[in-house]
Amino acid sequence: MQNLHTYLNDHKGASAGALELMESLVEQTSDEEVRDCVCRIHTQVAEEASILEGIIELLDAGKPLTKQAAGWVSGVASQLKLGPGVRGKFGEFQAVESLSLAVLGKRALWVLRDKLQPGDLTPPVAYAKLAEASAEQHRQLEALRQRLGEESLRGDRG
């Protein structure tokens, strides 16, 4: 069960990093579509992080701080990579691209947990619905990523 604990805690740390990146993006963007989309997804990811925390507690997975810290550090590193804050369309594009990939990872977690559920010790959770919600979040982020990418990269030919 140690591998499951590690896997879940990895995702918990990644969720913390993604939530921080979303908060930074919302604070710094002037694009209403970006703000609305990211705020909506932030709320959903925060709810899913609570579900994950509950599963971890039920499994008594503890809190391997090194794993959670690694996820948090990756979120901070994403912010640093974007320069001093998430500014301009290119910074927003990079942030949304990072979030889009993170949501795919979260969807993979829920899909795998759905397949493992019958044999594990956790109470029934609607993992398939969580996976569907993650797929919808990815669809929204991907549409936003494509728009921001076109806007920020179009004038950068040369």
C-alpha cells in the first residue's frame, strides 16, 4: 500500500502547486475569459483536493512532506519560469499550458483510482465522475491555451 500512498501524496502536492499557480494567474490577468475560466476550475480543483485529502486520511497515508513539497515547488517553479509574475499573453499562455497538463495528470489519477476501487480499502467515491469533470476542465483550459498561444506567438515570428 506504500506505493498507493506515495502516488496519492504526489498528486496532493501537485494540486497545491496548481492551486497556487491559478491564484497567481487570476490576480495578475486582465483577461476576463482567463479569470473566469481559471476561477471556475480553481474551485473544482480545490474540491477535488479535499476529496483526495479525505482518501489519504482514510488510508492513513500520513504526510510525506518531501513529496508534497516537491509538488508545491513545481508550482512555484512554474511561476518563476513565467518571470516576475504571470504578465502578458505569453505568461498567461505558459501558465494555462502548465495547468492544462496538470489537469490531464489529475484525470489520470481519477481514472486509475476508478479501476482500483473495488479491491482497495477506501469508501466508494465517484471516480468516474471526477475523471469526466477533469476531462471537461482540460477541454476548457485547452481552448483557452490555444487562443492565448495564437495571440502571444502570432507576432513572434522572425
